[in-house]
Amino acid sequence: MILSQIRGQLGIVTFRMNNSLIQTMKLSSAALAAVLVLAACGNADETAAQDGGFPEPNTFGSTERVVPGDAGAMRTSFAPVAAAASPAVVNIAAVSSRRTDPFFEMFTGRSRQQASSIGSGVIVRSDGVVVTNNHVIQGAQQITVTLADRREYRGEVLLADPQSDIAVLQLQDVEGGLPVLPIDDQEQHLVGDLVLAIGNPFGVGQTVTNGIISALNRTNTGISDAASFIQTDAAINPGNSGGALVDMDGDLIGINTAIFSRSGTSAGVGFAVPAQTVRQVLESALGGAEAVIRPWLGVRSEPVTAEIARSLGLPRPQGVLVTSLYPGGPGDRAGIREGDVITAVDGVEINDASGLNFRVGSRRPGERAQIAVLRDGGSQVVNATVQPLPGDRDPDQVLIERGLMAGATVAAYSPALADRIGGDAFAAGEGVIVTRLSGRGYAARAGFRPGDIVREINGREIGSVAELQQALAASARWEVTIERRGQRISGRFGA
């Protein structure tokens, strides 16, 4: 899958998925286009996990970092690490069925066509538990996993987590122990550490590339707004998604996910989901959860710019400025105030909202997080007990079939649901939130968007789905007020 981040002159941007042209858009900005490639897709009943244990991280590599001292040391082979890790890296072929466009259906008579994608994965338990990227298997009706020794298994999804782009599979009918790759989410890796990327680029077969960690804690990549990535210059190409990023101990430290590239192939800037996040999704899957429940701090923030730093008397731009707090949320109860500058969580420096969300969200609900703040010229540390977002994240949903909002699927608003669909988790009070839209429905043509909260119709406050339906049915003319990203917007519709 190829997405696009544009920072360039007026130009044409082409979006492609599985080598098929989807859409062309004309955009304007200030620098050259960079293409973000989710390296998954080459060309081509949930079950409970079986009993099995996780292997301990390897220790055959040196824990002390030493710069090579001569040419001989530079020629040292990576073969022992590759030999230990490669058997646990697998090829994943996912087959899905998607609706065809009306033009194709008119000439072929087929309303659906088969689509396939190729990616990689990593065996993390000997009974056949595999981790990969969510975008490798998303929407798949059939998943085939092929091991390095060419054995094939059918894979079933235990848990798919779009927010982290990690999915957990269980291989079926596994006999005997499979090769595994230990997960190391404890060691503190450093920029400059050597790593190997192992996967199945372009579907040509398993490939090993080497490089270094070129950056840590990368946020604001456009991949996720609540993730922090390991950046590497090890070559990663389409088909590598879901494969292993391995350290010199032969341990899994990340799942390769995306690259920045203008051509769609490796340009030396790749991103991997860190092992800490992989472990969190894996534990949720093996615990029987249907979704990963991440805690939050209940803090809305913005990065401290040079201008903000000067106004606050800070020596340099650092941290995030607290602009609002969710009433009664973890941050509010811990004593964080509007105007505070959060500089670190558990000793890790924070410089944007994505980094804050990731550090807090990687903890378990009910755990304490140490939040370092600057206030009134002084620094202090507050302990916040992080909790899941309030409300039901998966309530009953209703499709509106006629009238102004025909084609809109709606549900009772809650911060948990809003966060799940990318809406505003800080909206106050009750309401009805739009969760999905049909492109052919009137609601989409009228300008509604997923995440909109319907507040009033014809002067009547809307607090439930039933009230929304009654208000829509009571008239053929509507004056509607919605809340979108903290702003109220009103409009009139009908004859």
C-alpha cells in the first residue's frame, strides 16, 4: 500500500494499492513529494491460542557496544545471527474478496473480485503464534503462512490492531515445535546499533539486509498518531511488511512496517513497530481480548515551539504544552494543569502529542506513570494512574436509512468510541456520533463526516440515537448543529 505525504510544489499525486491505480489528486505545499510505503503488499473462525511459552531473549551477542577497530572486524559476518533468526520469519499470502466498480460489473457480470497480498511475519511461540502487520492480512478470507523450510499452514486471526498496525495469527494443525524468535522489549537500544531486516520483499523469497538504527521514538510519520517507531536504514521493500527487525543478539526488536520513498522502493528510511508495542498486542490477543485497551492521560496538548518557549522563558523548545484536560481524567486527578509543560514520561523525553499518547498508551491500565512537568519556572514530577478512556468503545450502532442522514451509521457518543474511530475524545456530555458513512447516502452528500457529533436538530438537543431518529422523522426541513473537532457547526437542509 502506498500513501503520500506531500511537502512540495503544486503537483499530481498518484495513490496505488496492490499495483492498481486508485485515485489521483492535485495538492499544493512547499517541498518535494515523499511517498510513505506500507511495505506489505506484493503482487501477489477465530481460534484460541494453544499452550506454549515464549523463549527468553538470546545472549550470544555482546551486550557491550564496541566500535570495529580494524578492517578485519568490519568484515565480520552476520551469518550466525541470520542463521538463528531466519527460520522463524515466514511468508504470508492473504486472499480477500472486494466489491468491483459498476463499470467492471457491467461487462463481467461479477460484483466481486479476488485480491491478494504478500507480506512477512514472525513466529513468536513454538505452537504457531505469529505476529505481522495488520495491513498484510486486513480483510483477508484466507491466510496461508509458509515457513522458511517450505512447510505451509493456514492462519487464523486472533487479534488485529489497526492503531499499531500489528496483527496476531494462530497457525492451524501445528505438529511439534516451530522455530521461534525471542522478543526483546527490555534492552535500551541506541542510534547506531547494528540491525538486520528479514522478510520476503517482492515475493522473491526470504532476504536479509543489514543496517543501523538511524533514529528512535519517531512520531508524526503519518503512519499512526499514537505510535513511536524505530527508524533504520536497513533495506525494506514491498513484501517486507510484518518481517523482523533483529538486533545482534538475534532477538526481535521490531516489526518492519513502512518506508519513506519517492519510488516505492527502499531509500534507506524504514520504520519498525517497536517490540514493546508488539508485546502489548500479543498479550491482549493471548489473553482472549477482542481489542487492545490502551490507557490515556486525558490531556490535550500541542508541541512547544520556539515562540512558545520564549514566551514561557524556557531555554529551548521542549515538551508539550497542556491546552485542556478531560474533567476527572487521570491527568486532572494527578494535579496536571492547563499551561503546564510535560517534558517526559517515565524519564523518556516527550516533544509531541503522539509521543505522549504512545508512552502513556504502552502502559497497562491502572499502572502509574511518572509525568515530568514544568510549571511557574520550576520542574516537578507527578504520578498519574492511567486508565482506559471512559465509555463503551463498541456500542450498538444504527444505520439511518432515510431522510437527511440516510447512509450514516450512528451510535451513542463516548470518549472510548470517539478515540477508536478517530474522533474527538474530549467532547463533553451526551450525544450521537457518526461512525461510518455510505458514499452513496444523502448524509455524505450533505457534508457529514465520521466523528461528527450531532448536538441539535431544529433546536432540540440530541442525547441518544432514539432522539435523533425522532427528530429526523418529525420534519422534512432540518436545522442541524454538529460538533466537529471542538467546533460547533450549523446548517439548514430540506425544502
